[in-house]
Amino acid sequence: MSEEKDGGLMEELLNSEPKTSGKVIVRRAIKQKKRKSSNKTYEVEVIPATVGVIPEGETAPILRCAAYCRVSTDDEAQSSSYELQVQHYTDYINAHVGWTLVGVYADEGISGTQVKHREEFKRMIEDCKDGKIDKIFVKSISRFSRNVVDCLTHVRLLKALNPPVEVYFEKENLSSLDDKTEMVLSIMSSVAQEESRSISANIQWAIVKRMKNGTQKIPTACLLGYASDECGDLVIIEDEAETVRYIYKSFIQGIHPTVIANKLNQKGVTTVLGNAWSSNSVRNILANEKYCGDVLMQKTYTEDFLTHKSRKNNGEREQYYIADHHDAIVSRAVWDRAKELLEKMNYKNWKRRDQQRLIPLAAGVLKGFVTLSPLWKDVSIARLEAATKKVLNNTPGTVVELPVKEQINKESEESIMSDVLKGFEVIELEVGKSDAVMTVMGNMLKFNKPTAAELMFPAYVRMAVDAVNKQVAIQACTEKSKNSLEFSRPADQQVYAITVRHPAVIVAIRKLMPEFNGKQNLTFRGKLFPDEKVIIFDLKEGEPVKKRNYKKKGEETQGEAAEKVPAEGQASTADKVGVED
């Protein structure tokens, strides 16, 4: 039986066929040989081109030509080259019949590595777009551009115009309308760019060499109080030097640079470039070591020879300092004192100071509060309390320790005022209903969305503390307000709580909460003062954050189970509440 069964299975396997989609080819197709070309001949009629072809008996249209000339410096040698280029193309175009000179576009003293400052070149391209020019003559590719990208971009732009504008490079004997030109143009413009890079590197090397030797000439075109003599040495201009001395003298006497600038403008004194004075221009005079007779070279450097962008040297390149290089306008002692005062005023150094001068607010609902800077590293509660007490000594309801004599005088004043104000009604400041909540956590503060809503979703706020009464205030302000910090997004974008993580602010609030152990999170409800856009939180009225008890479906909490089945001899939860009440 088993043999018959095995034989049946084998026969079934041999007769089974795989499923197909029905696309089956019986035989492989035989490759056909390539067809031979036909030996037939046809009579082909040639239709001549009409665009750009001048029919017999008609004169060619006037070809509007222009020339572009450029020299990179204002030296006399290149100035003569510039004049020769202009004269050459003017005579060359006027000598040809059927050509008319549209104009000679010339950039003098401008580098060819970028188009940014080549005003005449840009004007020529615009005239080509307006259909005023048919052909442009240029001495060489390097005169047209020393930047590969700029050269190819503008050549292709002119070629794509309707009708196209031809650029003819005389030295290379190339026409931009020739299809074979672009490869040669790419190579030649690359050579011109590399030549410019090499020249730039050589010039930089020579300048650095002169700096090391101390022979580099100091430019004085923008240097108030100094000029260069025929040997390149610095000489003092007494009229301008008086202005420099006035700036230094005023500054070391404690006058702010902004005030100095205003006084100079009122006197009609201008900068060396003829502009009005500003705080920054006064600071630049005070920070310049040349006025005490020294020279610091390579303060800036050129990052790229194509863009010519200058960057401040913050240690990327070597610098070279020469003491007593020339006659000083101010003494070294005066200059050192001005430098010391400038460093104290410097924003970066100011930002690193642990805590600034504390100035409490003197009026309004925030009287006695001190605003906290988000840039401070540490906060002294003793200093905060002392600053607040200065303005709270006469504030009703504030407990402040006073000397015995001052306390007696204050009590007598209060008794007199009570007799005078007898019969008058006491009016308190209006306090609005508030849903604002502040949560103090280990390393952050959290404000709920109603806090932002009640303050009209301010982009910036300032936070202040009253260290005596243990209160924190948050007030809407602008970005330019002192000690401002970023707060809320616009109303349609603020959808969650707002987090504040500035260490100085958090540390100050934590120090005013003696019961806060750093682990427990506390919440505080605010009081809204709508007229002044202020919310005040009392740090003495904190509540622990309620933890949410999540339960799975079908499970009961221990409280619910106890409520349903109270233990023997014990009252239910509801009974307990009733007893406590």
C-alpha cells in the first residue's frame, strides 16, 4: 500500500505545472540583420536662412557697439593704461563704417574679482538687456572679469538675450557667440582668477614682511589728529589733536561717551570724515593705541581675495606691536586710565560681574521691589533686603526694623496722621481676580498659560523681588527694558506653560523660601494688578504640587476600596470628613 501511495504522489508531482500569466513565446526570435542603406537619391531643395542675412541690394543695419575698460588701481601707470583703452576703442569703433559708438563703460580703480562695486559694468549689462547694445569690445578676459563664475554667468546672460549680444575679447581673439568659445573662455578666465589670487598672496606677504620689520606705513586718512609726511611718518595736526585731548580728558573725569559725542556735535565739531559724532566713534578714539604713541598692526585681515571681505583679527593671524612709534597726543598714564574705564564699561565684562548695583523701584504697586538680571551669577539676599528697606521705611503695613529714635518719631507721626485723617475711607489698590500660578522647581520656574493671558501675552517681562515681604513680581515690558527676559509667544501660538531657567532669578526665589528643600515642588497663586500689568506671588503661601494618581481601567485606588469596604470598627472616609468638619 505504501508503494502504491508513493507512486501516486510521484505521478502527481510530475504532472503538476506552475501557474503562468499566459504570456508564453514558443521560440526565440531570430535576430534580423541590419538593413542596408537605400541606394535611392533625392532632389533636396535648400531653403536659405533669412535671420541675420542681408539680402542683395540692401545695406546692413547699423551695429551698435560699446567698449568696456577697467584698471584695478589709481596709480599713475595704470591711469595712463585706462586712458589709452578709452581712446583706442573710441577711435577703433568710429573708424568702421556701419558701426556706431554707444558709449565707453569704464571702471577706474576697481578690482575685477567681483561685480559688486563695478557700477559701470552693471550699467552696461542693463543697457544690453534694454536692447541698446549689439556688441561689446574688451581688451582681454582679465579686464572683463577675474572671477570664473562672474565671467561665464554674464557671457551666457548676454548670449541668451534676444537678439544676443556679442562680447569680443581682443587679446584672445574670442567671440562669445562662437560655440567653441566657452571651453577656451572657461580655461582663460580660470587663469585670470588664479593670477589675481597669486597677486593677492604676494601683496599680503610683502605687507606682513614690512610689519615684521616695522617699516609698514600707517594710513592716516581716517585717523583724527595725525597726518603722514613725505617719508610716511606720523605728524600731529594740532587742531584735531585738541579734539582728541578733550575726549580723553572728559572721559577720565567720568563723562559718558554718549554725552561727549553730544557736546562735540553741539560745538559743531565733526569726525575726520566730516560725520557727526556718536558714542561708538568716541569709543573708537579712546581705544586707539596710536594716541599714546604706539602702533598695533594687523588688527584686521582679508579672508578671501575674491570677496575682499575684511575680518577682525581675534587671534587667527599674527599681530605686531611697536611701542613709542611716533609722537603721542595724550600721555600713557591718561591712555591707560581710559583703557581701564573702557574695560569696566565693556558689555562682555559687565555680563560676567556677579551682581550689579541694586536700584529698587520707588513708586507704584512694585515700590521696594528690585528687578533681577538674568545675566547675574549670584544674588545676595542681604543686599536685596537692604535695598528694599531704603524705600519701604515709610510704607504702611511693612515690618522694617528701625533705630529707636526713628521708631519713636514714626509712631508720633502716625498718631498725628490718624487724627487728621479721621473720618476718611481707606482705599486699597485694586486687585484683579487671577488664575496665574507659578511653580518653583529644582532648576526652573513654570508659569501656566493664564499668567501670559492676564499680562496680554508679552514677549518680554521683568522679574522683581521684595526680599523683606518675601514676594515675587512679574511685569510685562519691552525688549529694551532693563533686565528684560523672553517670556511668551503670541496668543495663537502659546499653548503650554512657560519655563524660565535663568540661574540668578531661580536662586533668588529659592533663597527667599526657607522651607524649600530643593526636592519638593511648590506652587504659588498670583494677584493681578491690571493697571500696571503686574502679577505678584507671595512666597509665604506656597502649596505642594498635587501629584496625579493614574489608574488602569478596572482597577480601584486604595481610597475607593476603603470607602466601599470600611474596616471593622472604623468610620468611612465620608464619616471622617463629617467628623473633622
